[in-house]
Amino acid sequence: MRKPLLFFILCLLTLQTIAKDNKKQEIDSIVSKAKELQSQGKFLPQLEMAIKALNLSDRYNYDEGKARAHFSMADALVYVGLYKEAIKHLERVEHTNYYKEKAIMQSEVHRVRGRAYTRLGLYQQAIREYYLQLVVIKNLEGQAQKISYLYTYGNLVVVFDNLVQLDSVQKYAELQLDGLKGFDEKNYAPLYLEVYSHLAGLYVDKEDFTKAQHYIDKGLELGDKYKITQFSGIYICLGDLEGKKGNYKQAVVFYEKNLANRRAIGDRSGLKNAFRHLADFYQYTKLDKAKGDAYERAFSRLNDSLENENRAVIDLALNLILKAKDQEATTKVSKSVTVSVIILVVLVIAITFFIWRVRHNRKLLGQKEEALHETESLNRELIDQIGENKFNNLIDLAKSNNPEFLILFTELYPQFIQSLKTLDPNIRTTELEFCAMAFLNFSTKNISEYTYVTVRAVQVRKNRLRKKFNIPSEVDFNTWMRGLSDNGQLKI
């Protein structure tokens, strides 16, 4: 009886190993697809793919998949503008064995965290991350090391340029240019052009017009040689150079060429900045007030449009993250059921195999009981951990109208969110945020202040939600919201 049973167990383990290897290949393929979407600038589809890879990696406990999926999510979230959520995912990458063993992943985590800090205007923190990246890059080899140095120097140029530390800009721009010499000029022509633009701008600021013109000429020559379409940086440098010389009308010509170039390549963010630059320049030089006002209006229209689009993208990203958290909760339940089934199967096999060994069987049952108690203890610890008091952080996010408010609120009060979605499956993110504030017992004045709308607008929204959810007029709106969930009885 012993041999057939051992053979059966061996077959099960072999099949399980084969299935797990197949799933690893599937996860690797999904992560590669996410990376491909990132290179195409499709950040929401990238986020969706990364979430899918993460769910599968968690289910099959695939460490490399977890690391790469969390990293891809962080990368996409930085582009979308959810920096705090991105940094959380980078921290989860650092908890994996894959991160600890792979220098390239360590380097990339520092890079993306540095980019997040740069966009937040936390330049000193960004510099620290890039310096840490330079230390890690020493452990890389070959082409990966050269490319990592190249882009890290470029990121440091951007940070020091924002800090107007010209000597540091010069140092890292020249290091980047020196590093480029090991690469094919044609394939890296856009990066060459970017470095020439940085150096030209640097020497314009230093009023060394000869060197500035030298790098401008190199940029123009390179662009003409390889038919580069994006000439914005060089045009801005030409405009700044003429402006420094006092040739305002000629400077405007180059600034308008920059604007036309941005429009031609479809760079709407760059186009917005070009409008801003021209409006400010006309105002400063007093060349043409009417034109300056026209560019000011064009900037305002495009800026409003881009802000609305960015908000829509953030809402979509938040929905993806919220769905991922729902999926994570479902996965935990599924894992619990799977573990229970496995325990049951093992128990049946054990009883069948050791039925005649009564004493040993009793000892085994005692061990199983102890294991069940330990599992219950672990479950209680998990519940305690999930229920940690994050309330103060939640209030701070609400007061600053931070888009991550709803993510943390959903973690703390999932039953309330689920109740609202049950009442209205198509409820909008903005309505969930509003109801969440009411659940937290914020007054009309508080909500008005934190969401930057009028008190009247808040009252109108409350009335609409009363109609949607059939809330009687004599019932307090906040009290009704708190009554939707057992969590409403918690002390707040």
C-alpha cells in the first residue's frame, strides 16, 4: 500500500510543477507585453497588464513575476501622476528576492523613484535616488551598464537644471555626451540632440554665446543629417540666445518655430509650454500686447483641456487600482478555500495510510489541530494588521483633495463602498469620494473647502444623491451614509 500511495503523491507533485512552470511563462509573457505598451506610451493598458501579471504571480507565488509586475505598475503610475501609489509598489518590489539578487532591478527602482520625486518637485530626494542608482550601476556589465549610466546622467541634468545649478548641469551633460560616443550616432541621434540642447541652454545662461552657438550648430547639423522631426529644444535655445542679445523680434521667430514644431509632432504638453513662454515673453518685452494676450488665452484653453484629460486618466487608473484591490481580496478568500481543501485531502490520506497506527494517528491529529489553531492565529493577526488605524492619514488625504483618498478609504471601509456599488453598480468615482466624505461626517462647509467647490454646489450634489438613493428629507444625509455599513458604528 505504501508504494502506490507514494507514486500517487509523486505524480501529483510532478503535475503541479509542470503547471506552475507553464504559469510562470504566461506571467513573463504578460509582463513583456506591459513593457511593450510602456514603450508605446500606452500607460493605462500597461497598468492593466501589470495588474493581471501581479494577480497571477500572487496566486502561484512567483517571486520574479511579483517584482516585475509591481515595478511595471509603479512605472505606469508615475506617468499617470499617482506618485504616492507608485512609490508603494516600488517598496513592494524591494521586498522580493528577485530585487535583492538583480542589480538591474535595483537600478531601475532607483530610477523610477527618482523620476517620481522629480515630478513632485522633491529634487534633493530625486538626486539621492540617482546617486544610489550610480552606485548600483557599477555592478552591471556591458551594454546594460553603459545605457544605465547614459540615462542616469540625463536625469541628473534635468534635476540640476530645475535647481539652476549650472556647474552640475554641465558636469552631467558632458558625462552623458562622453558616454554617447560608444553608441551608434544614427540610432541615438535624438538623445545626442537633447544633450546638445542642454549644453546650448547652459551656455546661454552663462552668457558664453560662442559655446552656445557651437552646440546649437551641432544640433542643427545632426537634425538635418538624420531628418529628426523634434527640434523644439534647439529652437528654444536659439530664441533664448537672441533674447539675451536683445534681439527680441528674432527671438520671437524661434519661439514660434518651437510652437509650430510642437504642434507638428502632436506634443500637446509641449505646445502648452510654448504658449506660456510666448505669452510671458511678449509681456516682458512689450513687443505686441495683442499677441501676448492671444497666446495667454491659447495657453489657458489648452491647459484646462489637458487638466481635464489628466483627471480623467487618473480616474481610470484609480478604478483599475480599486478593481485590483477587490481582486486581491477575492484571491485571499480563494487561497483560504484552496488551503482548506488541501488540508482535507492530506488529512484523508493520512487517516487512510496510518489507520492501524492508533497512537501515531492521535499524535498526527493533535498536530493538525495545533496547525489549525496556528492558522486561526495568523488570520487574526492579518485582520489586526488590515485594521490598523490609518484614519489620520485618511483625513489628511481628504483635506488635500488627494486622488489616493478613495484608495485608502476603500481599504479601511470596503463594506461601505460595496454597499454603494450594490445600490448603484455604475456609481462614479467622484460620487464615491463625496459619499466617503459624508460617511466620515464632514460638514457641507468641510466638503466645500476640501474639494474647492462652493457650499451651494455641495448642497446640490447632496440633493441629487438623496434622489438617487431615495433618502428621506427628514433623515440626516451623513447619518444615512454611516448606516449603510456596520463600519458606520466605529468611533471616528
